[in-house]
Amino acid sequence: MAFIAEKIAYMEASWLAKLQEEFDKPYMKHLEAFLAGEIRLGKEIYPPFELIFNAFCQTPFDQVKVVIMGQDPYHGAGQAHGLSFSVPKGVAQPPSLQNIFKELKDDLGIEPPHHGCLIDWAKRGVLLLNATLTVRSGEPKSHFGQGWETFTDRVIQLLCERKDPIVFILWGKSAAEKFQHIGSHASHHLVLTAAHPSPFSAYTGFFGCKHFSKTNEFLKKVGKQPIDWAIGS
């Protein structure tokens, strides 16, 4: 498992303790072989391999207050950096992210930042998790069905098993379906669902969902510090 084992060195210790055994399972060996095959074929894969587990580096397990589920990483050059919906500073904001910022302003009056990097959220307890952690350049969902979903299912299961309440924000059908078969017994958590923020669906239930304020209301109700959703420059 050297190929992926080298990458888990970038994972924060509390997550690694929870997930270490996953890296020895057959599905992960299949995933490693698949990714190695992609490289042999000269395929460009995003995000850079040292950032595959970035979400787990920025938000330790016991500090997760909120989970925002994405589908798979952005498939354009320079966009993906291991945090769902986020792009590095200096990269243009994708349309879905622009719509997220629009909803944030409408909900809480927070002005959109000039960049699209959501690392501030991650450091404040928002796990920015994609269902699939890699993608082939220019081909969305190209790494679905290869093992990542099993891995991220386990991540969600571990979070659902926490007695400490968490907010799960599920935007779009795929996010809702992924959570449905795992989190059915997680009644002490708050699960928020809405349409995906993509321009194709944002006007059919994403705009006006007020998930940012609803999240903070719940966190205050259970005695937690609300999320500061403002993003610095």
C-alpha cells in the first residue's frame, strides 16, 4: 500500500487513528491499483496527491461541528485542493461557489470574499468532504465506483456515531443519497438538505435555504460556539 500510505502521512493524527485500518482493506488496495494505473496511462489527476486528504488535515475529528458534503473534486487545472467547493486563492470562483456566497450574503449579510478558498471554514470546524477524493482532469465523476465512496462512507459513519451533535449540510441529490443509508440513526444530529448550488439547480431550492443561520441556531442550542462564516482576505 505504499502508493496511498505515503499520502496518509499528510492526514491529521486524530483522523488517522480512526481511519488507519481502512488502508489495509481490499477496497483500498483496489483503489490504489486504480490510481496507479491512471498515472501509468498519463492521466492528470486532481487534486495534487499531497492534498487528497486536506480536509482531514484542516479539521481534526473531535473539532468537527459541521460537514458540508460535495460530490467529487473540481476537474479543472488548479482548482481542486482537497476541500469540497473550495478553490485555492488566485483561482476564479466556480459558479457553484459564487452561489454559495450569494446565499451566505442573503442569509447572514456576509459579503462574498474576493477569493474562493474556504480554509477558514475548515479551521473553524467545518469538514469540507467530497464523496470521491480524486478525479481525472476534465472528467467529472471519473473516479466514482473505485473505492473512495466506501472510505467516505466510513468517515460519515464515524461522525454519526459521535454523541456530540454535528450539523450535516447536504446540497444536491447525490449528497442526500450518500448520507441516507448511513445516518438514519443519527437523530441527535441536524441534517439540512437543499438543491445543489450549481446554476442548473440553485433556483430550485438552494437559494433561500438559510443553512448558514440554521446551522448556527442549532450549534447555539446544543451549547456550541456558532461558526464564523466570514472569510478573511
